[in-house]
Amino acid sequence: MTATESDFFCSFEDGEPRPGTGSRLRVHVGSGPVRAPAARTGAGFTGTRALHYATSAAGQARAGLFAVDIAVAEDSELSYVVFPELTGWPSYRSTFVAVDLEFDDGSTLAELSPTDQYGFGLTAAAQGSAKSLSVDQWNLVRCRIGAVAAGRSIRAIVLTTDAPEGDHELTGWLDDLRIAPARPSPDGPAAVDHIRTTRGSHSSRQFSRGNTFPATAVPHGFNFWTPVTDAGSLDWIYEYHRANTTQNLPALQAFAVSHQPSPWMGDRHTFQIMPGSGPVTHGRRSRAQTFFHSDETDRPHHYAVRFTSGIETELVPTDHAAMLRVTFPDGKGWLLFDNARNRGGLRVDPTTGTMSGHTWVRSRLSAGARRMYVYGTVDRPATGGGRIRRPWWRTVTGYLAFDSPVVTLRIATSLLSLRQARDNLDLELPASVTFDEVKDRARQQWQDILGRFEIEGASQDQRQTFYANLYRLFLYPNSAYENTGDAQHPVPRHASPVVRRWWPSTRKRTGAKVVDGEIYVNNGFWDTCRTTWPAYALFAPEQAGELIDGFVQHYREAGWIPRWSSPGYADLMTGTSSDVAFADAYLKGVHGFDVLGAYDAAVRNATVTPPHRGVGRKGLAESIFLGFTPTTTKEGLSWALDGCVNDFGLANWSQTLYEQADPGDPRRAEFRDNAEYFRNRALHYAHHFDSRTGFFRGRTADGNWREPAEHYDPAHWGPDYTETNGWNTAFTVPHDGQGLAALHGGRAALAAKLDRFFSTPERGGKPGDYGAVIHEMSEARAVRMGQYGHSNQPSHHIPYMYNFAGQPAKTQEKVREVLSRLYLGSELGQGYPGDEDNGEMSAWYIFSALGFYPLAVGSAQYAIGSPLFTKATVHLPGGKDLVINAPENNADNIYVQGLKVNGEPHTSTSIPHTVLAEGAVLDFEMGPEPSSWGTGEEDVPPSLTTGEWPSPLADVVATVHCSDGTDPVALVDDTTATEARFSVPDPVIEATIDGQVTPVRMYTLTSGGQDADPRSWVLEGSPDGTTWTVLDERVGQSFGLRRQTRAFGIAEPVTVRHYRLRVTATAGPRLCLAQLELLAEPVGPS
């Protein structure tokens, strides 16, 4: 402990004075928490000791910790870290805790209405009520006490609790108690200076506060460069606190190049560098260097750290290369080269000061990753070096030694060849370029993007959060191509991650197929389709087109766009959500990509049975005909609902292409038919709705529910739901909120369902079919907003669904609560309530803080929420500005009282993309109470249906006969796994509808496993099976793939019982078909 007339600090270490205690609130110094999912256990936040507090008392309890005599100045600040423990299952009583101060005039800090750095009251009761302190995690609390108590003198420091009644004891830990002048903000005037890249890294496999790592890179860059706390890991490569040493100091084992899209996907193409002094040591723990986070600089363009040994290391990036500058305090030292696995090779030449090598390190989910090559040079003569072969089989380790106080390494990478790595170094880091020039260039690249956004009325934390989220948004996806030409005449080429080729790679060149053009990788579309891609479409449309085309390149090379690009076809998550993401972009005016290629890729996802598990839609072989995804498909319900959202985007995309096509365009009819077909398929969510329980549920292939209604528990996680339960899937119809309301019985009933959702607590203790509590469950519990799991993507749209219910004030209330308390803790490496996921969690914040949100992705509309700032200006392309004004905005005035758009009153709770993209002024009037704004009957957002029961076309039950005697069973068995092989090329297939007859509006044909598809045909209808009328005729059709379903509309449907398909031309000598489907108006509601 240290104390002066103006300063005080205590971290409760051995040898420091022991604090006092109380009778109702007991405290003692101990060894720190034993359960800390994201932090080091058995230690304080710093040091090895902390103060434990405990009480069973309800109401106020106090423990006098220290008697002091400290004068409060205007800049005086109180700060501490606190770790409330989760007691019971669950109890948050431990969060009702705060440090109080007693002054010489008899007053206390609590009596002066103090607030913490987030604006929450700094009393024990206020802290607990704010729900801003997270249990089983360290929380930093700061208060500018000089603002309320300047001129007073502190005579005592007191720990206080003020818990509500409860059965469980209130316990926790306190550490790093400080009273001192407030430290000046390290942030500079530019947007880039507000970013800390360690935000989100105070995480682990058990609990995520972002699950990020401090990536130093250029926007959408080829490489990330990062400090590494575990050099043997491919997942959690940098842990802010959990990986601390036994002395509870953070330590780095390496600096590395990384390509990790997520710790759950793992890293690939790693290569490590570590400075040191004294005898060269290559063991990961023995070479590790300790440091303090206060000696760490973590900006997007510049990472720097001063180790406790005195060695200083800095990193600055380019696209394919980086510079590493090391300062050795003893005037000499060494650079070690290594890798996370012994997969690669290394050559070190001390005479030329160069190193080169290759790496084929890759995680299990790094689909399509081959080799990466590295080449580096140093700017000082090496006094020694070579490879380290201990043990003898190790091939990736070596070093260079120096008798120089400062050494700079220039290093570049390539996925093509060692020669290309050297060329990339010459292109991006010629010897004439200085370290500071590279840093400034990278900084400017980030500032050019971040500077498009200006915010006013933001606290320091809000400003840091907003710009850090923009950094994460534009960090991914990543380029995977290289310039094989020169700076004046670039020739982009890349090693394909999706074309399978078995050529061996050598130490000098890849065995992967090298392809012309640009390609982008690292994206999980299940996450990013919701907010990330809509953000690119609005804020950076030209860049969005380039990124989209980089993913269409996967399709051009191997026939599919990845569901999860890591970098190729990783088999993970549900939905082919690039479909709706790219449809959304096109509908919003992004056209700078291969539009028809992207469209065809999306149609393929939606209509072709995938050839392997890594691509396409699982369960499609049956679901496309059943109208629901059966339980035989793992997480089939999530596949179904995600499919509906993607089909919605495809329908709108098809409709727009149809309207834009010339009358003579040969694909115009296809676009028209697809629009109608996918519009109907987007309503298939109704087939999964169980009106008895009021939830979407899994169905078996025969149409029954997975279990009886009386056994259904919506809080049960899995097996039909992906990373969530029935509650968080109950509103997964953002494209048809009015249809969802109809399923529940109207808008009021939908609002009531949402109210139950936000008031039914998630206890995080029902593992369901996962077999154990997974991190998403614990994180959802920690959100403390009922069942709402903002910690994971399936929930993100739900607060905005109140707009569909005609109660927008509840949207405003929920959104502002999320913004105010679920993105806290960036100063401790926290900042997110769950996995950040390639910019998606960040883009949610950006949209919501601006006051609108892409609720119905796949349409050109946004839902209106509640803006966070008094003013925000977004500089859009073409010199246009989007300005959001909310001058009365503050923590109390969260409700919209009125809105004007370009000076005109606006009562709708949605706003078109064209209005925003053309530049607009949105003037919000804010107030402390809900208003009638946006509650009119016509004020709800646009929806696929308009309030009627959603009733998609139904596959009719019919008796089928074939003219050549072919058994027709395979044509109507609702699967592409079988097929009918006819004996002639031109059979007649007749279908007689069983039961009640309604007009057939569409029909589908599905190609078989052979290239013997119908090319031309006539569909006819008859009331009696004798007199036939032509309903549709097609000539010169083609099926691009096997087991592909194509839909065809009937221009003038009729009500008849008999239909026949007369095939007049076939691609082969004998027709082969997998399915024939007649889609008619349903007899009744789904």
C-alpha cells in the first residue's frame, strides 16, 4: 500500500497493511477467486492477493478498510476492480457493492450522487440495480470524485453492500484500490486513436467477452500480426489475463503472423518471432517475457510493448508484410524464429541477415489451407545464428544474434511461393521505407475509414466502443490474393483454397492451383449476414462490391460460396447466408460485382442437393419438398428458419432482376418464376410453428412434432436449435413480422410473447442436448435480460421485433439497455457480451447507436430504434452526409417522441435505404417516457405478408402414372435421393389430385443423377382426364447440376383435378427425373 496527501493505492499484497473489517460485512485478504472462467484463478487482478468480502445481510452493510488523510482535488479519481461471485443459481446479490469514502466534514461520497465512468450511480444499490457489474469477472470501476468532492479531505475508505433479500450469501473480491489524479486519456484526436485492439481478449473457451486477439493489420488485410501468450495454441493465442504467470503477470511467448477468423475455427499459416537477450532459449515458457498492460500500445496500425526485462518490441503492418523493431537495453540480443507446430521449414543465413521458410500449420477447420512462405531481412549485421534442432526432428526453429541496440526485421509472406514472398517484401517494404512511415501509412488507412463517422455527445467509453467496433467491422473479411506484377501494373493471383488439387507443395512453391484474380476469405455468413454485410452496403458500397466478388470467386472456381470461409469450405453452422447477404447488397444498390454469378451461386445453394457436407443446405434433399426440415437433419429447425430468411432475400433479388431485365432477356422468365417460388418458400416457417405451444419446433419426416406438446420446454437447448433454445428462435422471422404476429393471434399477442421472452430468466443451467453447459449458455445468463441472449447472433434482431407489434417504445428501451451496459470493459480487455464474430457484434452496436437497424435483411429497409448520441454524421460516398440529430438525448431520454426526415414528419418505424444512402437528416425528438410515435396501424415495418395467416403453396398429394410404364413412386417420394429412369425420351406423366382441389400455381422438376434432363415440355390440365388445356409450355430448358430443382409458374392457373406433363425433348436417350411437384393454393392455414 502507498499513501500520500493526495494519493492512495493498495493491492492487498503480503507486507501491505491489513484492512479493517465489519460485523455485518466481513472482509479478509486471500488468494483470489477459485472460479474465474475468463481470468486467472488463485490471484488478484494484479498481484497474487485480493480482498474477499462476504455477508448474508440484506440492506446496507459497511466495512471500514483504511483510515487515511487525503485531500480531494478537482482531478482526483477513485478506482478499483471488483469481482462479484455468482452464488446460488443464479444470484446477483454480490453485484450490490461499491467503495464509499468518508470525508472530514461528516459527509460520504454516496451522499453526493457520484457516478462511475459509464454514468451509473456509484452506490452499492445503484451499482447492483444498473446490472453493469458482471459476476465471476473482474470489473473496473472509476469515479471522478473531484467533480463532486473537491476541497474535502478523505478520512476513511469503506466497502459497502446494499443487497436485496435473498437466500444466498453475497461474496466477491476487491483489488487495486486507488485514489489518485485521473490519468490523462491516451486517446488522440483522430478516430483511430480511440481503439484498443486488446478489446475482447479477456476471454476463454469457457466464457467469451469477445474471443478476439489484438490484430495489428490494415483493413481487410492479407495477414494479422499479433502478440501471443500461448505459442503452442491455434485457438486462444492471446489471453488478456487467464494466461498470466504464477506471479500474475501477463507474458508473451511470441509475436506471430496469424490468419485466425475465430478461436473456434483455429489459426493457420502461423509463423513466430520472439526477441530475447542472454543465452538463446527456444522453449516457449523459458523465452516468455513478462510485461504490464499499462506498458502495452494496442492500436490497429501499431502494437508495442515494453517488457519488464527492458526489451521493447514494436509491430507495424502492410498488406502482406510487417516491420518488427526491437530495442535491446543491453545493446545486444537475438531474434528467435519458431512456429506453433513443427509443420514447415526454416533457413537462417547470418551472413546475409536473411531468413526464409514455409509453414503448413493449420487447424482442423482450416479447410483448403496449403502452405505459406515467409521471407525476412534485418537491418543490422548478425553476429551469429542458424537453425535449432532440439529435438533433432524440429525443422521450424532458428535464430539471429546481434550486437546492436536496435534491430528492425522486415518480413513478408506469400501463399504462392518463396519468390513471391520476397517480391511482396520488395513491393511493400523496400529498404528505403522507414518504420515510422509504415506506421503512418497504416494509421492513415484506418483513419480514412473511421474518419467517415463523427459522433457528438458520447462519453469516452462510448467513443472508444464505437470506433473499436468499426475497427472490428473493417478488419474482416481478408484478402487472399497477391500482386504478381509490379506497383504500376498489378496482376492479382491467388492460391485457390477451394479447388482440390493433389500436387505436392515444396519448400519453394505451393501445390495449390494458382488462379488469376482476387479472392477474399475469413467469414462466417451465419453471423455476418445480419449486420456486417448490411453495414458494408450502406457505409462502403464500393468496397462491398469488391468483397462480394471476392467470395463469388469461390463459386467461379469450385461451384459454391462457403457457408464458413476458413479459408475454404468449412463444415460449420447453419444456413447458406451469403444468399441473403449478397441479395441485400444488390437491393441496396451495390452492383460492383459479378451479379449473375452471385445470384446463380445463391440459387444453387437453395435448389441443389449439396455434394458434400461443407457446402450448400443440409436437409435440402427432403425439405425442399416437405416444406420443413425434418429432425433427421441435425439442428433442422434452424436450417429451416435460416432457409426462409435466405429465400426471402432470393425472392426480392429475383424480382428486381426480373423488373430490370430487358423484355428479350432469355432469363427474364426464370427470374419471374424464381421470385414467386422463393416468396412462397420464405413462408415455410409457418410449417414449423406449433400453435399449441406457441413456438417453432422440430418435426419428424412424417410431419409429427419431435415430442408431445406437454413435454416441450422452450428453455431446452438443442437439438433442433443452433446454439440456443426455443425462446431465442421464437422470433426468427425478421422478414415477415406481420405473419409472425398472425401466428400468435395478432400484434398484441406478439407483444405479449416478447414481454414473456424478456421477463423469463435464462438460468444457464439447462444443457439440454449439448450434454453440458456450453459457453453460450453462461453468456446468455450473464446478459440478464430474460431469455434474450445478446451474447449470440440468433437473438440480435429480437428487440426490434416490437416494431412489428406496434410497440416501438419497447424496442427503444431494450436497445438502449443493450447499448448502455453490454459493451463495457474495454479497459480490461473485455467489451463484448459474447463472441464478436467477424464484425457482427460490432456492427449491431454501430447501427443501433445511429438509431436504425437492418431488421429484414434481404430488403432495402431499416427498422428505427433509439439513437445513442446527440449527433452523428456519416460521410457517405459521393460527398453525401447522413446526419442523425437527437439534441435532447441522454441516459434518461431514450424514447422517441417524434422524428423528422429531411424536415418532414416521419411516423413509420422503418426507413428506406434509398433515403439514407442519398444523404439525409434525421431529427429525433427524445424524451424520458414512451410516446405514441410509431404506434399507428400503418407504422409497422414492411413485411412479406400483411397480417394474414402465412399460407405458402402446398405440394399436392396426387396419384401419378407414366405412359411408358415406369414406376412413378420416385417422382413423389419427397427426396432427391431417388429418381425415375424412363425407357423413352418423351414420356407423358399424368397426375390426378387426391382430395380437395385448389388451383396449381407452380410446379417443380428436379434433375436426376444422370445428364438426361427434360429440355422441352408441355404442362396440361383437365377437369375430367379427357379434355386437356395447355397451362404452360417450355422450350430449350437446361439443368446445370444434378439433383437441381427448378420452379415454373403457371400464368393462368385453373381449378382442375388432372394434370399431365408431356416431355417433348430430353438431353439423353431416356428421361431421368428425381421429382415432380405440383404447388397449389393450400386448402387451409398451414
